[in-house]
Amino acid sequence: MSSLIPRIRDFLDHAEETFMAVALAFMTILTFIQVVLREFGTGWVWSLEATTYTFAWLVLIGMSYGVRTQAHIAIDLVGNKLAPGPRRIMALIAVSLCLVYCGFMFYGSSRFVDGLITLGNNARDIPAPRWFLTGIMPVAFTLLALRFVQVGIRIYRGELTSLGHTTRKSDPAESA
């Protein structure tokens, strides 16, 4: 069982990175082709909507990637002034609040997608059910919550003292 968790984590890490790379490549290629086609007075009606949905998927999956890699913006003005113990407590409170946010967003997006399933309508220009195109939202917020749990565990174990990278610049007076 103990070897299963790292394998699942590694799979999710790889799937997340692969999805983001493929989505970015797809958007870039599709946009390039659309620009070329417009030069010849034609184009694909569905390309803007496809690019928009792909970008939304990229952002939603990118949120969890940002938390996992600590590549997000962190406001650490107060945290940097605290000792490591209180900083960890503050970080655990922040993780808890982030998990509450994920719960609200999961609930709201699940209701939204459920409503779209009930309506049964398709996207405007893409022949796909709208619920399928927006169904990434509850999935993404579940993945985001999982990443916050992982960060929370690392903070609890003492491996981290805050949610993200510190932005503190070294003070010339401290190095003297």
C-alpha cells in the first residue's frame, strides 16, 4: 500500500504535465492555422470556441500544477516576519481555507455541470455536449484540493513552513 501512493502521485504529476503540454501545443497550432486560413479568406467556425475551452482547461489544471510546484503567487508579508513554528500554523490555516474554497467551487461547479446535463444542449460551434466541455471544473477542483492536502501534509511534517516560495529579498544590512 505504501508504494501505491507514490505511484498514484507520480501518475497524476505526469498526467497533469502532459495534459498541459498537449493543451498548449493544441491551442498554439490551432491558432496558427486559423490565422493562416484567415489570410486566405476562410477559417474554421469552431476554432475560437475550441481554443477558449482548451485555455479554460489549461488554466484549471494549471492551478493544481502551480500549487504542487509552488509556482503561484504567495503573499508572505506577515509570514516572513514570524518564527518557523507560527509560520507553519499560519500556513496550515491558509491550507484549510484553500480546501474550503475548493469544496465550495467543487460543489458549485458540480451543480453547474449537473444543470447542463439536465438541459442536454451542445456547445455553440463544437458538436459536443456543453456538460462535457465544462465537466473539467469539478475534476480540477478535486485535483486542486488533493494538491493542497499534499502541501498541508508537508507543512505538518515540517518539510515546508509556508504555502509557496518566499519572495523575501535579502537585506544588505543582514549580510554585513
